Amino acid sequence: MNAMDKPAQMVPQTTEHFDVLIVGAGISGVGGAYHLTQQCQGTSFVVLEQQGSFGGTWLTHKYPGIRSDSDLYTFGYRFKPWTGAPIATAEEIRKYMGEVIEENGLDPHIRYGHKITSAQWSSKDKLWTIDAVRTDTGLPLRFTANFLWMCQGYYRHSEGYTPEWPGMKDFKGRIVHPQTWPEDLDYKGKKVIVIGSGATAATVVPAMAADCEHITLLQRSPTFFRTGRNAVELADQLRELSIDETWIHEIVRRKILDDQAIFTRRAFNEPETVKEELLSGVRNYLGPDYDVAKDFTPSYRPWRQRIAFIPDGDLFQGISSGKASVVTDEIDRFTAKGILLKSGQELEADIILTATGFNLNVLGDIDFVIDGEPLVFADTVTYRGMMFTGVPNMAWVFGYFRASWTLRADLVGDFVCRLLNHMKAKGAKQVTPKLRPEDGNMPLLPWIDAENFNPGYLMRGMHLLPKRGDKPEWAHTQDYWAEKDELPAIDLDDKAFVYA
């Protein structure tokens, strides 16, 4: 149903206009708002957020132990020093974001409880028309904007991904996805199974282990983990010398990024050595008699999927204590008592947690229309993972897989502000990425190379994502260490940008 078909009482009575409309008040949206205030002074903007507060992921997820799997010196903004432990809880991250909002006067620009339903671009008017609804009252609202900045993240916040296994209705206990954690879930003294092997499973198991009768991490196949102290020795040393926190943040940030660059290169160039180093870290906690080959040795090379950091080895400490265990097997079916495995073993449980990933959300489940035609996102080609051919005046923040998301949010923020200022200087009202004549014979490929990186949520949703080319301009490289120099150097008068 489009706006013309709505009953009269459902049509917004007024329209508010802004130069820029930001979708989402998570880490990307709050960062984008900050960059607009600093780099595009005088630009009017609004941030529309569906949830009741800021935080995005760190507001949605409420499962026990929820924490970052990236260090906050790089996951934090470059402009706001981080002063706590590098791996932080959701509460600590939201406190940090709240300080950014308060210190920079961003709160008046943010509207919470605003669900966007559609976005329509008119080349005639050079405007986006955005329809939304207030989640508390159902009141329809309409906004127009010259530029749309998509900061809504990459997964559906309302529900996580849970596969359909035979017999799920037979299970007498509770089945819960960590993304929609129920407030009344009592797991004290209970037998719990956590299905999954990623960062969520590795976080929730040690957080719950002490209170459960027993908790079992059930995985189809292992994943890689890194272990270490939840501290940065360099930061501690600099604080002992009373170095300013702004300097500490920048120095430690650069050191961590350099270490990550070296580690990433080694994962590609000497994967077997890196693999043994990672497994050695696990053995240090579990001892020589544990079957690390079975439970913690993946079949893929390091960094083909994200590597979660396990602070102070808490997951492995839970296993060593006997309160937690790992089973590597495949599910045959659910039973009344728990889960029957293909090996014939039955695991009993009172509660089963499905830490099985996300549902990819392309552009926030918003209905996009370009000059009267529905936007088929998969038919576009990405411009450096930020803009898309045939889609005017829109940028998208999609962060890094092998480095902190916020690193790219800051880089995209710089690019968007520079683009807006460039358009203003040119007197242009519209900019649309377009393949150049020299790109005519360029092969079009899936968004990401599965041989390079292949998490489940991307593989399940690849058909929804734009295409990439075999040139840097038309790909999302996932390489912060290259993009930190390349994105600021983009020629905004390149033929890839068509102005009107």
C-alpha cells in the first residue's frame, strides 16, 4: 500500500524537512550525527531510531554476559577516548555512547520510537520522502530529506536466526534465542544447552556456568578463538606516567591496529603457524589431555570467519571447572528431554539456547522506491560498500569483519561529510553512482568472496546484497589498513559520480 492508498486518518498531516536523515541511533548513527555537527556545520539533520533509546546492538541484546568481541580502543570512536578495559560490557558501551550524545548536544536531533516504513526518491524534486510511524501511538509521520544516511546495521533486531530442527515442538523445556532474551528466564540450577560456536555462545556460556547445574555448548563444527588478558599493558603503563587520556587513546589505538594488521597478514600468509598459535592459547587453559583437535580446531584457515576474543580465557575456565562442556556433533532431532545427536547420544536440558546467528537485514526492511520504481538492491553495484549504482543521495554504513565496525563508521562519516560539502560547493542537489565507460565489461560478482570470508548470515543472505566488481571502486574490500588512506583520497569528481 502506498501513501495514496492509505485511509485519510493514516496519511501524515505534516511533513518535516531536513538536509540529512540518519536511520538508526546505534554506533554508526550516533557517530554520523557527531560528524555532521563537526564537519557540516549548519546542516539540518534528524536521526530516526525504531527502538526506545540509543545503542542498537547494545540495547537489543540483553543475554547474560553481553560484551564486545572487539577492543574498545578501536571499537570506540576515534574522537572519544576509551578509558576502561578493552573488552567492555553492553552497559559500559551504552554509557560511553550516552556521553558522546550528551557532550556533543546530539539528543535534540534523535527521535526514538520511529519506525520507517518507506523511502521514496524523486529526481524531479531532488528529495527523499520518508514515511514512518510512532511505535507508541501508531501516529503516521512524514519527513523529506536531501540525503539519506543508512546507519541501521546489518541484521534484523526483532528476531534472530533459528534453524528448524525436527521435533522442536516435542521439547518440554524452553527454547530461546539470545537476541530475544526473556526477562523471566530462570536458569539457576538448570541444565542448559547452547547451540552455536560463535561469539554469542562463547560469551553466554561462561556468564551462565556458575549458576547452572551444567551448561553444554553444542556445536556442529569448531571456530577459532583468541585468548588474553582483558587489559592493554601499554595503556596501563602510559596511565602510570600520567599521560593524557586523549594521547593514550590514540597511541594504543594505533598500536592495536598495527598488531591486527600484522596478525591478519600472517593469517593469510602463514595460516598453519597462526592456527597453531591460536590452538596453543586454548591448550594453555584446557591442558594437554583435552581433545582440542575435535572441539576447537576448525576445518577452515584463520580469519575466514570472525575470530572472537575470549578475555582471560573465561570460556575455557568454565570448561576446566566442570561446570561447562563442549560437544561437537550434529543434531538429529529435538526430543521431549533435550536433543538427540546423530552419534546416538542424547543431551538432556531444561533450557535450549539457539545462539545460531542473525537474519541479514538489507536496508532496514524499508520499502525503497526510486522515481516510482521499487528498488531491487541486488541489481545494484556497490561503490566501495558505501553507495550504490542508480541510488541517488544515499550512503550506507557497513563495517569491517576483521577489524572494529566503528573504524569504518568514522571513515564513511568523513566521506559523507566531504561529499555533502562538495555538492554544496558545486551547487548540486543530486549525486548518483554510475558505472563508468571503462567499467562496461567488468564482471559482476557476489558482494563478498566466500573464499575470503563466509559467515552463515552472509551466505544465507548473499542473494539480497548488491553486486561487486573486480576493481577497488566497485567492491567492499574489508581492508581498513588500505581504506584509511584510500577513502579520504577519493576524487569526488570521478566519472563514477553523476551530479545534477
